Amino acid sequence: MTSAVLHPISGLVRFTPRAKRRVYAYDMPLLDLTELRAIVIDDNEFATTLMRRLLGVMRVAHVTTCCNPLEADGAIRQSKADLVIVDIDMPGRSGLELVHDIRHGRVGVPNDVCILVVSAHVDLEYVEQARNEGANWIVAKPLSFRTLYGGIARAILDDRPFVESPSYVGPCRRTKDIPLADPVSDRRKRPASAK
């Protein structure tokens, strides 16, 4: 997986070493994805075709698609994917069940593989469920090049520690840096002349 991230693109510098993580930033580093192996699991053939084309534009050379979620385990093992892109709402087996099975080692691939959930269901409930099952990132449909690339970059460059406990397996669910000092209470403690 590191080889997919560390190659320079036509002499361009990819990014500086990770000193400070910006989770919700719009600026994404330029990544060379030519060595990345991705699998798209979605029951909608139009969505898989669109994602395959967008990944082709991103120069991802190894893209596998699977339209049947019941056959996804074998497809993931066969593809030897570094990145799994999965939809939530699929008949027979939901994407959340698939993410759960990957994270708990029931699919036959490393449980720390990058998982990007791409779904039209982005209500808070679905996002929390995907996060609690161990997804690295969630992207909303309809997709554009920018949204898909941003989701892939965030999933690949995710520097959160990987947690394995009896109740949860996946990247640490904390995504925001919360300052220790509360600015509201600090403001209240200042003297009136300082306001």
C-alpha cells in the first residue's frame, strides 16, 4: 500500500511529511495511484461503471468491480485490494455487514485494509453506523471526481491508530482535535476590562 502513495507523479512532489492532520480540508495532496489495487462493491451497475471510469481517470490501474454483495468476499480475496469501496444499501447483504466482516477477519484479507463507504444514505445514523463498523471514510453520492478523489485520499492518508478491541475493530473513531481549554469558559474568567 505504501508504494501506491509514495511514488512521485511526473517529478511533482506529492506532499510534505505528516506534521499536522487536516481532516476537513478541501486541499488534497496529489497522489500517484498507479500501484493502488481497488475493488468497488455496489449492486448498481451504473454506479460501478461511473466509479470504474473515475478511478481510470485517477490512473488506478487495478480496478475490480462486484455487483453481487453475496460474492464480495471471494472478489475481495481474489483482487488483493488495498482499497475497498462499498455501498451501504445492497440487497441480500448490506455494506455495513461487509465492512463488519472485513474488520473482524471473516473475509480472508487483512482487517486493516482501507475501506471507503460510498452511499446515498448519508444521514447521521448511517454515517455513525459506518464509522462504528470500522470504515475509514464516508462519501456521499452522487459522485464527482473531486468527491471520490477526496474520499480516497482521506482513506489512504488516514493516520489514526488502528484499534482492535472486543467491541470495535478499525481506525480510531476520533476525527477531530478538541482543544483542552474551553474558549467560552476562558472568556468568562477574563476581567471586564479585557473584553
